[in-house]
Amino acid sequence: EDDLAQLASDLAEVVAEVLPELRDLAERLKTESISAIARDVGVPRTTLNDTVRRLRQRFEQAGLRDYL
């Protein structure tokens, strides 16, 4: 239980530190697919995939790769 609370805290910290566009994407990816988000914001899915890569890098830098 303590480990889950720490993980939630670590994840929230990383999300809070990223650029607003990445923060919004991270929040939306909790409940939506990349394709759905791309359609909604009007960008190609491949473009959004590049942004997801940047977001993943931030999580990896924070030592949270196992939770991606």
C-alpha cells in the first residue's frame, strides 16, 4: 500500500513538471487512445506519436520506465 502511494506520488510529480502540452496528453492517455486524441486535436497520429515519445522519455528519466 505504501509502495502504491509512493508510485502515485512519483507519477504525479513527473506529470506536474512537464510542459503543459505533455501534461494534457498524459492526462488524456489515461482514458483515451492516441488515435482518438489525434482526431480530437486535429493532428496526424504520427505527429502525436512523436509527442508521446517525448513524454515517455521524461518518465524514463524519472526512473519510471516499468510503468509506461
